[in-house]
Amino acid sequence: MYIAMYGDKLYPKMLETIPNKPKRLYIKGNIELLNKTGIAVVGSRSHSRYGKKMCEKFVQELVKVGIVIISGLANGIDSIAHKECLKNNGKTIAVIPCGFKNIFPPENIELLDNILKNDGCVITEYEENVVADSNLFLERNRIVAGLAICTLVVEAGYRSGTSVTARITQEQGKKVFAVPSSLENRKGITSNELIQKGAKLVTSAKDILEEFEYIDFSNIIKLNKEKIINSEYLNVYKLLSDEPIHINQIAKKANISIEDASYQLMMLEISGDVVQLPGKEFIKS
């Protein structure tokens, strides 16, 4: 474990200029990541299927261009961001609100170990025996935002702590990006509110990267590549979303028989564009 005091060579450059900077950091893993280009990926502990899917999509795209994924090791979107980064052979930094002998949440100890085994980095400003509490969560967020060039809010519900990270990001003079959410999705209320208040609406990682002139766009691998759907099944495919819909409703809306709907859905499922759920309900893959 490294211990970096403010003013030391090991102290992250990005944290030197933030308000209320930590005086001391306890660091495990690849310390070089702390001075690489990273983006904070944050969201609520309670997320929807859509939130999980969007988190995985954006992390995949960011990892492709060598962006370090920074998050807080919390349950929900944070954990998904770390795991998806590792799955795609990327590098990730976890900022924890506790000491190394009291990892919170305890169910993410294995995830923390995997981050370290895969050349990632875990940091905290707290001595090893400090136990996490609500105040430390909020303090942790300024480091998550501070290490990053910007913050991406994937999905955040009403009164989510994620809004604090977004506010801190703006106070640090950095941009906030937000994935839009359905008006029917209560888990995405804060995401939409952030967009109303000036966060940039994003539909792909390219929307984020274009804001930073020093990032080499030649490394981006077709981030906006569209799915090519067989025209024969396109009308049925367009009726699907991230919310489950029953085959009877699909047939009715497409004005086709149940048999035709079943056949088209089967073909879309074979091509990997549709997922069938229990009870003959379907969603986009």
C-alpha cells in the first residue's frame, strides 16, 4: 500500500486543484492510473434494466479508447461500471468511503480484489479501521469527481446521492453528462433533471469525447454503429424497448397474427436482437 501526502510526487495531479482536497491518500494497486485520463461513471444503487444496459454500453465504448473508469465501488451502477470495465480488459479506479479493513459494501470485497488483480487501483483517504457512514459517502464523491475529467450520470432516481457528485463536478469546473431516461422510469428522474439544468444529454461515448480536443478520435471504433435489422421484421422490432411487452400486444400493434409475431420474434431472437422473458414477454437485446 502507498501513502501519498498532499505535495508528494505520488499525489494525483487532478486532486491538487480541487476544493477541500484530501491531505492524505491510502492507495493500493496501479498508482499510475491516478494520472491517466479518466471519466467518473456514477448512478444510483437501485437501478433499472435500462440503467444497467446503458452503463454497460457507455463503459464498453469508453474503454475502447483507453479511458480509465472511475467510480465508488457502491452497489448498483458503480459496481456495474467497474465490472464491465474489467470484462472489457479496461482499467478502473475505485474510491472507497472507508478504510481497507472495513470495505463497504462487504459483498464487493471480491470485486475490489478483482480490480487489484487486473492492474486497477483502489484509493481512500481514511485509515484502515475507519467504518463507512453517510457523511463519508459524500466526502468520497469529491474524490471520484476530482480524479476525472468529467462525470457521466447513467441513471439516478429522486434525491439520489449521485446528484451530489454531479454538483461537485460542476463546482470543480468540469462538465456533467447524463443519459436520458423515460419519463415513466422513476429511477431516472434525477438524470433528466440534470439535463434540464445544463448537463449534456448523451447517447454514446462520442458525445462525451467530442468535448475534449486532446482525445484522439482515430481510436474510436464506430461508436455510433447502428443495428441492421432485416426489413421483414423491422415493424415488430420497432415496437420493442427495454420495457417488457407481451406477444399479444406486439401482434395487435403490428396488426399481424400471433403466429406471424411468434415467427418474427423467434428470428429476431436467433439474430441476437431480442430477448424473450418468462410469460411470452420480449425486450430488445
